[in-house]
Amino acid sequence: MMKKFIKKIFGIDKLEQATVEAEKKLQEATERAAKVIADAAEAERLSKLSPKELATERNESYIAVLDTKVNKDNVKNGFFELDWNELFIVELRLAGYYGETDEEIVDKWFQDLCRNIGAESGVDMDRRGSGYINVNNLGQGKSEIS
């Protein structure tokens, strides 16, 4: 009891309270700074990912055209190089596309996509005499379609 009285007379109790409050604010500031540093590190890590890796990280399906070439001698022929992640394959399977390989599944989807675009544009989709589609598996979730 006497100790409290002496602290109150000399203002030590207010100094102790101010110290506790300052330590609490310092702790809160330290926690905020640690979160900012962690968020910056995560942003830097994510910025180094490719679009495919970023989509996979976010649990999103991914498909992209990496390259397109047209045969100079016959502009009706060419190829698209496609890249995808496993989530895209799952999405295609759920939509009813099947095949022995991922490349076959993507090829079936790509053919449907091309047919639909052509049909919507009023193009005659009768392929007789128009050549063939060749799929070259490039590995690592990529294929070349010509």
C-alpha cells in the first residue's frame, strides 16, 4: 500500500503506465512492419512467376497461345503452340473431353473451338480436301498444332 502511495506522490505510476502504453504501441508497430515485409516478399515471389505458374498458384485453369506460324508457301497451313496447366485439363475433362493424353484432350477442345469460330463466322466447316491437323507433343504441358 505504501509503495503505491509513494509512486503516486512522485508520479512514478504515470511513468510506468506511459511505459506500458509505449511498449504496446511499439509491439503493434513491429507487427505491422513484419506484415508489410512479409507482404512485400510475397509480392516479389509472385512477380517472378510466369502467367502459367501464377494461375496454378491461384488454383485457376490456364491456356495460352505461345506461338503462331503460317506456312509461307500455303497460307492455309500453319500451327499454334499452346501451353496449359493441369487445372485446364481437369476443366476440359469435366466438360466432357477425353483422351489418352493431355495433348489429345487439348487437341479435341482446340478443334471444337476452331469449328465453333468458323461456324459463327459463316465459314463452310466441311473439311474435305482441306488437309489434316498434326499435333506434336512438345512435353511439359505444351504441344504444337499444325
